[in-house]
Amino acid sequence: MALESVERTEEGYLVNSGDWNEEIAAEIFKEEGIEPTQEHWDVVKYVREETLGGNEPNERSIMKEMGKIWGRKVSSKEMYEMFPGMPSKQGLKIGGCPKSTRKGGY
């Protein structure tokens, strides 16, 4: 299934998170102007799993979890270099999740 065949909100979030797949995510990465690395995929998959599990990860929890996965301390600066539009927000969008209702990063 390709991106143009799924229903999206005005801001580009998928209406139905069940429509998501990695092909769609890759197209959203392109739209967002991000060339994804394995680390980008790690963030997207973590945010997606957490959100679909009923948790809405914030910037701090994303950095902590990525630090465990990547085996090093992850800075906020690094996260924003990877996801200039805010790691939790862009991660949710690319991960096919609903838009965050959360304000701020913590």
C-alpha cells in the first residue's frame, strides 16, 4: 500500500494507524525532508509501539530509550538534528500514529 492510497489528516497524519507500513513511513520521511538512518527507524518504531500500547512518549523518554538501544547518551540536540520538527511529533507522524495531544517536550 502506498502513501497516496491512505487517508490522512490535513497535517499529514494517517487517519488509521493500521494502514501504516515501512513503505509508507519511507514516503513520509521523504516528505519531511529526512534521509532515514537505522537510528531514525529505531525512534519511529519505538514511538509507534509505545503509542499503540497506550503510552505517548515524550522527548525525554525517547532519548532515554534510544540511549539504551544505541549504547550511549543521546542529547536533545542530536534528536532535533535527526527530527527537526520535534522527535515525538515527527516520530508519530512517520510511525503512522495519531497527532500528539501533548504540549512541550517533557
